[in-house]
Amino acid sequence: MQEWSQLEIEEAVNGQETALIYLYTPMCGTCQMAGKMLTVTEQLLPDQKIGKADLNYMPQLAEQWGVESVPCLLIFKEGDLQEKLYAFRSVPYLLDRIRSIY
């Protein structure tokens, strides 16, 4: 999963596709586990745009989208925020939530 810049995030969010943005902080143990689940999910959905952003360097993202805690997966479809996931639970759960937005 690639770290996205502010510009890449804006382009993905404003695009005509579904985009996922994983927000995390490096010192968060739960974020590390969630990141591993998303890496597997990314391999199972190779055509899905998934990027990540360290909120230590982009705190404005948390404010912009009302993010309450990390880890957080933001799911956008055609520029609209469809869902904020805080509890990742499992890879099958993530796949189900992501596919339900398509």
C-alpha cells in the first residue's frame, strides 16, 4: 500500500471511481494490525485504489472528514464519503464492506 501525498488524496477522492484512504499513525499497534489486513485486502482487490496517510503529517485530513480515531478507513465513491471504518475486524469483513460500496 502506497503512502499518498495531499495531492494524490485529493485526486483520488475527486475521481469518478471508488477510492480508499487508510489513515493511521506509526506508533499505533492497532494501526499496524489493520495495515496488514489492508495489505491482504489490496492483493485481493488489485483494481481498487487504496492509499494511506500518516495523520501525524496530515492532521487536516482528520478535521476535514471528522475522523475520531485511528485506524480509520475512508471509503469514497465518486467524490462522496460513503463510510468511515474504525473496526477492521477481519479481511472478509473488509472485503464485504468495500464491495458493498461498489
